[in-house]
Amino acid sequence: MKIAMRLGLAVLLSASAAFGAFAQEFTKGAVTKVDAKSKKVTIKHEDLKNLDMPAMTMVFRVEDPALLEKLKEGSNVEFVAERVNGKLTVTQVK
């Protein structure tokens, strides 16, 4: 019984780690506009696989104002976009 519980826990942890890695996939894009006042950024991006979206140019929200400092018009970036409270949001930038 203990072996089955340990095995089940190991499978669960492995699955959650794999899902977490998928959710954090970075996408390449080019910043076309930064609106610091509205906390929004426009990015021409490659396919957003985690959101099942094709390549396009679109506006994203940015919750963390510190991320806006990393986003300059004309710069190439790698970013993570996720749905946060139903809104497409940039959550990480490198």
C-alpha cells in the first residue's frame, strides 16, 4: 500500500512539473508599442503555443510595472504570456 502511494505521488509530481515547464515556455517577439500609463504592450510575436494562438501582433496587459522597464519599442524580446483573470498578460520577459 505504501509503495502504491509513493508511486502515485511521484507520478503526480512529475506531471505537475511537466505542466509547469510547458506553461513557462518563452515566445520570441518584437515590441512595437509600450503604453506605460495603461500598463499595456503591443508585441508582434511567434505562435503562442501555451495559448494555442498563431503568430500575430497584439496588445497584452502587464501587471508588474517593473516588466515595462524591460520593454522598449523596436526591441526583440522573449516573453511568457498567460491568461490572468481572463486577460492576456505578459508575466515574464528576458
